[in-house]
Amino acid sequence: MRSGAVAPRAMLTRRPPAQEIKVSAKSTTKTVAGALAYLARERRSVRIVAGSAACINTALKASATARRYVEADGVDLYILPRCARAARGAAARGAAC
């Protein structure tokens, strides 16, 4: 490729879609942390879906625990919290953060 030329779209690398982990009221911190640590070691991005305050609490605790699990492997695990309003209707049960 010449200097200053734009790379064709086929040559651009694309990130795989984020793996989604749903945290429920029955989820344990250790289980969620283990799943997060596994995916972090595989260098995959993760989207955690939690619908209630208890679920969000479990997800945050699991993130902190997973960070300790992977720090010896040289992986820097970080989270970017974001809240989204759930759509109104029969399928909606609350906000997802």
C-alpha cells in the first residue's frame, strides 16, 4: 500500500461481538466472577446485564473478584458502567444497568 492510501474495508479488523452475561437474583458472585475471568483471559469483551439493585451489586462484586483472578496473568480487567432504560411492555421488568 502506498503511503497515505486508505486500507480497503476487507483488510480492517473487526472486534467480535461482546459476550453477554445475564446476572439474576440467584447468581453467585463466584460464578459470575469465574465467567468474567475466563472471558478476560480469552481477551473477549463482555456485556453484563443486571436488572435490579441486588443484581447490579452482585455484578460489581464479581467484577472486583474477577480482576483479582486475572491480575497474575497480566490482564487488566476494567468496567465501563452504563445504564439503559428497558422497553415498556410484557418483556420489560426494569432498567438494565
